Amino acid sequence: MATDENKKFLLDYLKTHGLDHSIMIADVEKLVSEERAQMSLKRLINPPTVKNFGWTQYYSAEEIDAWVKDTVTKHSDISTVEVIGQTTENRPIHLVKISTGGSGKPSIFIDGAFHGNEWLSPAVTTYIINELLNSRAKHEAILNAFDFYIVPIVNVDGYEYSRNTNRYWRKTRSGPHGGTTCYGVDTNRNFAFHFGESGSSDNPCSESYHGPKAFSEPETDALRKYVEALPDVDWVLYLSMHSNGPMFQSPWHYTTTLPEDHDEVMGIASAAIAAIKARHGKVYLAGSGGKLLYFSAGCSVDWFKDIGFKYSYTIELRDKGQYGFALPPDQIIPNAEEIWAAFEAILNKI
């Protein structure tokens, strides 16, 4: 993003260096203002409650937590919710476990909202919970075959700061760091696999600041502790919902070198993006993060792969750039539907 004051300098720089460019969003401030006005109107017309919770607007972390607890209570025979950690600002990080029972079942871990500005992410994670529980009769085969562990919002502080203060806030809210006045760590650079390497920054004011050490953030440390406390679980799949893309990214993200099983992993991703296209016609790209997008050493998908999750993907949700992170709420359901189609395709393959 560039301010009006910097716009001419940026365009001159691009022209001087022969760099092709296009303007994706002409006026970000206007887009955000329109988003907030629409959100206020929707909440006025349809005040958010557990009873009328849906996927036509974006909800606060507290509203999401209330819906999760209510939904789990209604399906307590196969689901539980627990607090796996507290954020820097002492907000709870909730995890939903869905299991019909039985031992040795392959298990799936899903999380959302690593970055505060990615509001679409928890909308999709809650949609998946809703499908598995409130539409459980349709998904009996899946529920009997797998156990599911879902964290709707990882970076709860960042999410709330984005909602209430700075729409484009990405990081956590720890700090200030390193003798600066800068707050926050990029949760997706804070994992202990090639920590501090390519695509991360040691500058506390950078959007990709990796933090003072691996797992310095209570949010990432909560995920680590939870997974490591379950050594006997047969983990097979990790999905981390991000925006905006749209892409399916596999390991590795710290290098262009590919894992030995890359072709097999990409076979699953190909089935997923085919299911997405069949649902609403949207085209997602698939490939390793280091080749498809950019380096992001210390990310969760690489760490989960390294500790034994054979299939590990970052899913970059809509859109391609017209709205960026401020995706209109009327696209939540179509996006969630296509990701659910991809999810089913993956489960049918693994």
C-alpha cells in the first residue's frame, strides 16, 4: 500500500526500474470505510446472537466463542471444547475436538486466523465445525473415519485489534519488542523449523518479524504444547486457513527444495483444487510455498510437516485482489462451500 504522498515516488521507481505493475485496490481507505459501514448496518438489522449466528457477516472473537460453546453443547456426545492457552492480552484460545470414539483413527488438525486481518479465515473454520456437527447426519462416513481438532482463531488479540483499531493489523499484540515502540510478532514465522531464515525478519517493526525466539508467542506455543502432548495420535493432515490467495501451498516454505513426497502431496492438492473449481468455478493455484509465493521460514505448515503430519497445507482463501482482506460478507458462504468441497476431496484421498 502507498499513501497519496508516496504514490508518485513509487510509480517513478517502478518505471525507472522497468517493473511491471498494476493497481489492485485504488483506495484502500475507502474500501475499509465501506466495509465498516456495511458491517454496522448488518449488525443493526441482524444483531449477532448465538441463535442467529450465520455466515453472512463477520463476528467478533467473543461471538464466535459463544457460538462454538453452544454448538458443542448441542453435540456433546461427539464434541468437546477446551482452552489450550491464553493470548498476551489474556484472551482464551479455544480448540474443538470432534470424535465419534474409537482408538487409532487418523486425525486432522485445522486452524484459522494466524493473522489478525484475515477475517475470512475464522469464518471458514467455523463453517467446517458447523458442517461436521450441525449437518452430522450427512457426514457420518467422514466422522466415523477421522477425528478432528479445530482452532477457529489462533491470533485472537490480533483479530480483535484488526476489528476495532487497525483493519490491516497482522501480527500478535506482544511487545513492544527490541527496544522499539513496535508491537507484535508474525505467528507464521514463529515456529521452530528453520526459524529466523529466509522470508522472516529480525526487525520488530517488520510485518514478518519472527519474534525473539521460536514459540515466543503464547499463541504458537499453545499449538505446540497441545500437539506434542498427544504423541500417540495418528496425525495425517494439517490445514491452516489464510487469506488472500487463492492458493493451496505445501511445504517447503523456507526453500525451493521439495520434500521427497512432494508429488504425492501435490496429488492430494490437485484433487482439492479440482473440487473447488467444480463447486463455484474458482481457480486456485497449487504448489510448494517457496516456489508458488515467497519464502516464509518458521511457518506452521513446515513445522507440522516436520513433526510427522504427512499432508500439510496453507490454504489461501479468496480473493485475487479486488478486495484483498476486506472480502464482502456475501462471498463468505461461496468460499466456505468450495473449501468444504476441497476438504471432502482430501479426506476421500488420504
